[in-house]
Amino acid sequence: EGRILELGTFSGYATACFWEGSRNAGQAIGATEPGTKDNGPFILSMERDARAYNLAHAQLQVLATHGVATNTEDAINEMIKIRQDPASLPEIEADKVSLPPLDGVAGCSLWRVSDALASLEELAAGNGGENQPSPFDMVFIDADKTRLLDYVEACLVSNNVLKKGGMIVVDNVLWKGLVLEASAGTFTSVSDTDDTGKEELRRNRRARKLATQMHRFNDAIVRDDRVDVQLFPIRDGLSIIRKK
């Protein structure tokens, strides 16, 4: 159906790509009505940061207004204005906003949440009330790296969030190549010396911590018999996890 849940909107770039793909899926299956949270091609994206939420909303609104392949010059000019002064964007007061369906086919909603994992677990338990969406075909996780296994568990514990046979996509699973060093137990590219400054020490510690977290995630998920996993060494690493 082209139903995608995104955890971590940021600027809305990936959201826009998913939205176009959702529109394509809707057109391919001959959708006759715009997708909604209940059925059809639809994107739901969650974000915690208010500034990112405002920016993503502004940029996705441009896409909704101009469509994928029309009025491209006007769309580009509007995007340039947004990029030149993102601080001037209006504050979006509502925690949940819906955008006009893309090319009349794919729906899209943005949620500003204080804790994406808590929101995901609520949906997994079927406790979303009137906001509970129908299950998704794919979940894209680009959120807190220290809780990746918890996010995946929420997708697997029931079929309320992710359909059986659906895909979970996790970004940054090689973490700048440092996961290979973490798996070997020795960090050479981010090691500290007596001459290492405080700022570099902080960056190195964070890099080692996150690389170790990603290694633990990769090691655990490949052993989970509820899923099939394929890791692609593309850019920062991408894992495609299929729910059995």
C-alpha cells in the first residue's frame, strides 16, 4: 500500500523521498482515494526537536503544494527562501499536523513527540485511541541509537505497528566504519593520546560509545529468529530487517 512510519524526521528530506515513493505505490495499485492513517498510501513521521519539526513541515508543505514533477522552479525558489532563514519559520503549535495528499494520492502526517519510543510502544499496544493508525509496510528508524533494539521490539511484539512480512530499515549501522573496530575490540582511528584536546576527547568517546552500541545492535538482531536481516555497506551502513 505504500504505508511508511518514520522515526526521526529531522529536515524532512527522507520523509519527502518516502512520500514520493508512497505516491508511486498508490499509483501502481490504482488507489482511487488519498491515503490516510487508516488505509492506503500514507506517511507518518515522528520528531522530537521543535526546530526540526517546523523546518520539515515548511519544506514538505512546498512539496505538497507543487507536487513531484510540476512547477519545479517555483518549488526550488521557495526551498531556497526556507534554507536562507530557517529561524524565521513560524512555530507549529499543534503536535500533530496533516499535509495535503501528495499529487492527490499519498497522505502525510507529522507528529511532534517527547519520546518516540514511548509513542511507538503505545501504538504497538493498540493504545493510540483515535490517533491509532493502521499497520505499516515499513518502519524507518533514524532515532536514538542507544535504544534501537527497543524500537525494533516494539515493531515485532505485535502487528499493530508493522505488518507481518513488513520491513524495518535502520540507518548508520556501520557508524563511520567504526563498528568494524568495535567488533574487533580495538579502536585505532579514534584513539586518545596525551596530546588529544578536550573537544576531540569528547568526540572520540562519543564515537566509540555509538559504534559499540551499533555493534551490539547488529550482533543481537542477526540472532533474532523473528526476522531476516540484510546489511548493506552503503554510505554509513543500512540494515533491511524483514519481519517473518
